[in-house]
Amino acid sequence: MKGRKLIGSVFLVAVGIALGGCRHGTGIELGAFGSSLKSDDLGQGYGGGAKLELNPIDWISIDGRASYIRFADTKVNMVPLEAAALLNFPMAGERIVPYIGAGAGYYLFESDDANLDNKVGFFPLAGLEIGLWRVSLLAEARWLFLQTDVESAKGELRNLREADVDGLGINLGVLFRF
């Protein structure tokens, strides 16, 4: 079953790139991505999200993101609502765009087994967009700095007063340019 999903995803990306691709430059980009986050106290989480990026000039962009991450081991769901500022380094006719940036977010937590406070967190990131005219592939790595208070909990979080959600996150996705 996993093989079919992977083949279907690769096919959709190939069709999108064949129909256009992504040249960076100024404009608006809208995309979807899959996420993973390895948190110190919550364990490994997986999910996905959406991103809206505004490029007022080639070298600078800002983006807003909303995503959902599920930490299966601790039965915690996290909804990050984030904004980031990016410094872009367009190359190869703007078809390859490495970037670095920093952002902040408000992180909402939900769990039947724990009561975690919603908190503000911060992250530096580095990424790469590769594409043609209207579609590009996105890959980025980031480090989340986030601590949240544990009001009450069962299971693995029961002995914690504060959960360390810090960790390495990876996002992989597709962006569409308008």
C-alpha cells in the first residue's frame, strides 16, 4: 500500500513539473508539505500542512504556515500556526533557490492523556526549492525551540511538569506559483 502511495505522489509531482515548473522571482506561492518532528519529550511526530509564501523581491520572502503533527507514542496532537522570514539565494535562472530564515509560531496542543499549555516557539530553518515555471519541490530542515507546561498527564508524560518539544523538523512538499 505504501508503494502505491509513493508511486502516485511521484506521478503527480512529475505531471505538475511537466506542465510548468517554478521560476522563483516575485509573486505568491501556495503549497502543501509533509512534516516530521523529532521532539525530546514527545517522541517522533508526523503530519502535514500548508504554506502561503509572498515574494516581494527575489531575495526576500515571508510565509505563513499551518500544519498538524501527531506524536503517536505520547498520543499528543500539535497544531503549529507559524510565520517565517526568508533570505533567498536564487541560482540557475531562479530554478534552484536555497534559502535560510527564522520564524515564530503559536503551538496548540490536544491530547486525551495530557493537558499541555499552548505556547509560542521559535525556529531557524534552511531549505531548497527546485523547479521550473509554476511548480517546485520544497525540502527544508529546521530546529524548533519550544517548551510547554504539563498541567496533568498519564502515560509517558505523567512525571513531567514541563515538556521539551525542541527538536529537528523536516518538511518535504510541492509549491505552486501564481
